[in-house]
Amino acid sequence: MAKRKKRSPNPARGDVARRVRDAGLERMGNARARFDLARATRKRSKANQRAMELQVPYLALVHTPREPMTGDLMGSRFKVATYNVHRWTGINGRRAPDPARAGFVISELDADVIALQEVLRPDGVECPLSAIADALGMHLSFAVTRQHRRGQLGNAILSRFPMTSISVIDISFSKIERRGALAVQFNGAAGHLGVVATHLSLVDRTRQRQVKSLLRHPQLQAGPAVLLGDMNAWRRCKATQELNDLLERHNNRDWPASFPAAAPVLALDRVYTHRAKLLAVECHDTPASRRASDHLPVVAHIELPATSDLAEEPRSGL
């Protein structure tokens, strides 16, 4: 019987086997990596959620300009503004943050005190708030409301006059969203002035609780004061009714519409006063302001009463 010849090894077949094995190992490795990534993402998400539940608004920055615009005390008449800068991302929120775009609009306002909402202080880059304050010669305070994926997000106040006291108010009455307010005080020729800047909730019931909390704050109780910001007053509700009833409002027939900036129909951004006269309120509507954010700035002219009038005025029952 003839002997069978031994087959010589086929190098090509061995290479195919190794490639199949390596491909299988690579797929297993990729699957393991995806699993580990998904697990780490879930852990980070839960950690972020727990941190968000524990986080409260806090004062993160107080800045004095290199060259202050003025060293004078605030007079009896002055101009304030409120502006939601939409994280510096422009009208649709999909652009890369560009603080210079909103900074130009802020310079157009030419206001003595400016409240800013949805202010983003990006991580790892120069603070745009400090740059804007230095460029305009204005004092700055900034309070963080929550941590955004790009940095700190919160409320800010710019002022031509030094702030003699600063406090942060936590009005986060919902686990879904963090909300806060920034309260400051100024010395003026007619005495002290309190300013409270805020960004209220979209939910009616939560917004009502926030309004009640703000109205009890000492800055709105002690003397002349201004409450301004994005009130999210997209419809009539108990919160806006309470503000209209208990605080001084302007003499205009309607609040100026400020949202959306391209074709405003909703008066979300408002200015109220307590023991001070609100002379006029208007939107700052320019080509630049229609592109820089989804909100238009709202500007108000205010007059403080004489010191003697304040002494005779009965204390508010807010």
C-alpha cells in the first residue's frame, strides 16, 4: 500500500487563521471598551445628578476694573438694563460662544447698572466677563447657578459704581433646574439702593415660590430697590400678578416684548422698582442685538426719591 505524502504547511492558510483570530479579539476588545465607556458615562451621569442636587448658587467672581469709568456716587436718576446673553451663543444657540458679540451690545446700552442672565464663564480660557468689565470700566460680580458642560453658568451684574455689599439667593425650588439671584447694594447721593438680578423658572408654580422668596429679601425691604431680569413671564400667572401688585411698574401700557430677538412677541425680561419711580422701559432693538442673543435687552430709566421723602414714606408691607 502506497504511503500518503505529508502535506506541507500552507502559509496562506495560517495567515488567514491569524487574521480571523485577531479580528475576533479586536471586536471583543472594542465591545469591552464600549461597555466600559457606557458604564463610566452612567457613573458620571449619576455623580453629576447628585452634585446638581447638592449644588447651590454661589458667588464666584468679584472684579474691579483697571480703570473705573467713574468714582462718583450714584445720582438720583440713573439707567439700568437687563439682558439674557444666551451663553454667548447667538440667536439660535448653535453657534460657538462669542462673548465679543454680546459685549458690543452691552456697550451700546450705555447703562449704569446691567443685569446679565445665562452668563457662561468658560473653563480653561480667559474670563470674558472680566474682559468686558475692563473694556467698559465697570465693576463686576458673578454668581454661579449651575455647572454647564462648557463652564460655569449664572447671573452677573455690571455697574459703573462700586458695590458695597453682595449676596447670592438660592431660589432652586425644583430638582429639575437650578435657579438663583444676585443681590447687591450701592451708595448713592440719595442714600442706599438695592438691586436684585434674577432668572426665574419656566414653571408657573415654581416661579410663584421664587417671587415670594425674592420679595422677602432685605434688599427689597430696606429702602429703594430694583428687581430685574429674565422673569420668564410668558403668560399671565400668579407670580407676575404678585410682582405687578406689590412693586412699582412702569407707566407704559404694555411691557415691551423682548423674545425672540428676531421678531419679539413675549415680554419675558422686566424691570420693577420698590420705593423708586420707574420713568420708562423700552427694548434695545438694534441690528447687533437681534443677532447677539435670543433675547433683546430691556432698558429702564429710574428716579430715586429725595431723602426727606423716604423718611416720610411708610415702611412697605412686602
